[in-house]
Amino acid sequence: MEPNPNDEKTLKELFQQADKLGNRRYHRLTQQDFDDYRKFDYWRYFNGRGECGTTLESKAWVNDHSDRHCPLCEQLFSQHGGKSIDHKLPRSQYPWLSMEFENLWVICRDCNIEKAEMHWYRYEQHVLLTYPDRYENARHARPIALLRSLANALINKSET
Ligand SMILES: [Zn+2]
């Protein structure tokens, strides 16, 4: 059988590979990784009223990467706790991707709280089962380039 890049099995393998690299990489965190991890906390600084992106830099980024509606639930940000910067691949599992902008998106706080620390693959399944009408939105946001680069790094062992 010809391998089909759009095949769900292939996709699942891609997620598994990215996950595997994630686990390996996690045990080799560098000082830079820790610095980036901390830098994000400063960068996304919360002003305490549910709004994020209050340093000048992050404010500009949030404005450039959002409009008035959450890209996931399509509700107004203002009615769902405001904007929040989420890591598509959770920071707890991929701390070195804390400041990787391909890994960031702006979603409403309610969606962010629900997503929590779910791995992206699990999260898509969760959305599919819980909110089938939002599934296309989640799929559209899938960090596919990032997952591919993680999977490639595993194959090439360039992350040693
Ligand atoms: Zn939302």
C-alpha cells in the first residue's frame, strides 16, 4: 500500500514520534531552555484582570494574532474571560518551546483552561468528541510544521 500523508495512521505516528522526541528532549534541557521558559512568564505578563499580552512586545503580538473572536469556540473573547496565549504543545511537556512562536496562539481563557496540559493529539480527540462543530477549527490550528520538525529531529538524531 502507498503511504498516504493524509492518512490518519500516518498522522498518529507523527504525533507519537513528536511525543517520543519530546520525552527525550525533556531530559536534556539547557540553560537557554530554562531562560526561555521564564522569559515567557514575563513576556505574557498578566495584568490581573484576565487580559494578557500587557508588555508592549506581547501586546503587539497578541493584537497581530487575534481579532474579536476565539479561533476555537468562535465566541467573543470578551464573553469568555478575555484573550490568553496558549502553547499548542503544552509548556509542561515541551518547555523548550516556551518562546517558539509557531507554538503559540491566542484563544479565550475558557478554552485555554479546558485545554490545560493536554497533548495536542489528545486535545483534537477531545474536541472531536465534546464539540464536533469545533473540530475543523482545532484541525486548522494543528501545529503540523512543528510536529514534523520534532519527528524529523528524532529520525536525524540532530537533537543529541
Ligand atoms: Zn474559546
